[in-house]
Amino acid sequence: MFRTVQTAVIIPAFNEAATVADVLREFHAALPKAYLAVVDNGSVDGTGGIATATLAELGCEGCVLREPRPGKGIAVRTALRAIAAETYVMVDADSTYPADEVHGLLDAVRGGGADMAVGDRHSSGAYAQQNTRPLHGFGNGLVTRLINLLYRSDLRDVMSGFRVFNRAVARSVPLLHDGFEIETEMSVYCLDRRLRIVEVPIPYRDRPEGSRSKLNTTRDGARILRLILLLFKDYRPLAFFGLIGAATTFLGVVAGTPPILDYVRFRYVYRVPLAILAVGLVLTGLVAVTTGLILDTVVNLDRRNFERQVRSLPR
């Protein structure tokens, strides 16, 4: 794009022919002046053509971006690179999020001082009532509790696909992962950079008949848990490597106690292999703590640079 729009609605879509037209119509009715951007993520069911025809039918500003590489993260990254906006709305193309609720999220960002507003499906109990996949609900809750524990936050819906964010978030979140981990990655990044997240309770509806979820509970759940571990390492290296260092040092002390007692009693170490293991574990712990201290300094420098960049953005 060659100009900046006020509001852009980003709709990543993979094989959502049954719902993408309804989503476009609903969001055009809720935000008549918004720029609607569908990212056709390699669909084979005609999603891109339906989106193009619907945009023409509505007569609104918008586009259909083609991104053949699979992955929701890649699709959103493509949209953020192509579209310049003051405020971004990100929503799934599966028609599970009511478009009328977008005004509450926009108000939280534009007037409430939030950097990112997230549609919270859990506070109202709507997700528990509508969701027909109990393992999804369990996994969502587990991920949320882990992030709240690691970052001392009080979020309720880390994995919601309905969120509004400003330019500071759009320009700074790295989005290094390609799949459904994108929502978790955005939330953790904002927590780490002390950007303000506000959750707005919203209703939720399950997918309409004829629409099929692309999520695999086991596979995608494992990927998100792995992502949390990697983000913890990247954003909180002192805590991450400090835990490793403390654990290995403790094991080293436990392993080294019998050789020390041998020396105290007999002035001779009989259990040499155990002594070698103890020294190796303690040294590993020291190396881990030193690594954490060095990486923590690097991360803090990056945070300082981020603060300078955010303040330099025109208001």
C-alpha cells in the first residue's frame, strides 16, 4: 500500500470457503470504513475467489493477499508487511467471533491506553458452552496458566484469535513462528516489553456447520508448549539458565557429599567416579548461571533499544 489507513482488518484464511464471505460482510457492517484484507494461505477450496467476489460485492476498500506458504503466522506476517495502518484488527476467518464486539476492543486501544486488546472468550463462559472439543479447552487453560506463572500476569485467554493492536505492536513483534503459535507469541512479547494488554470479554460461537477446524490438539498443543519454553529462554534467560544452574549444582552437591564424607573420615576419596560427576555437575551449573547473566544483559539492552524505538514513533 502507498498510504496509511486508519483501521485494517487482517483475516488469515486457509480453506474457509464456507465462512469467509460471512466474516467479510459482518466486519464491513461493523466497520464500514475499515480496510479489509484477507490472506489466502494456500487454500484449495476457492477461499480466495470467494473473498475477492465478496469485497467487490461490498464495494469497500480491501484486498486478497496470496500467501502459498502454509502457516497462520506466515499469513499474518505477510499482511503486516503489506498494509500500513494506525490500528490493526486480527480475526480468524471461521466466523466464531462476532464482529460487533470489535468496538469494545478498539475503544480499549484507542481510548483506553492499551497497546493490544484481546477478545476474552472465557470470562463469560461462552467458550466452555460452545466449544465441542474439550481437549482444546484444557490445552488453552494450561498454556494460560503457564504464561501467568512465568510472567506474573493475570491473563485469561492467551490464545484468542480476535485481537486489536496499535502500530507499536505491529512494527515490533518479531513473529518468528509460522503456525498457530502466533497468538501466544504476541502475548508473551507484549508482556516482556511491558506493553499493556487489556482483555475484553466477548461471546463466542462454535464453527458453523460445514466448517472444519484446522487445529490438531496434540500436535499444535505440543508446538505451543515448546514455544513457551523457547520464549522463556529468549526473554527470561537469567531465570531459565538460573533454574538449570541451580538444579545441576544441587545434584552436584548431592553427588559430592559421599566423597566429601570419605575424605573427612579417612583422608582419602574412595568414590572417585562420584567425585568426578559432582565436579562436572557443579561446573555445569556455574556455566549455566554465567550464560544466563550474559544473555540477560543482552536482553536488557534490547529492551532499552525497544523503548527508544517506540518513543520515536510519530503519535
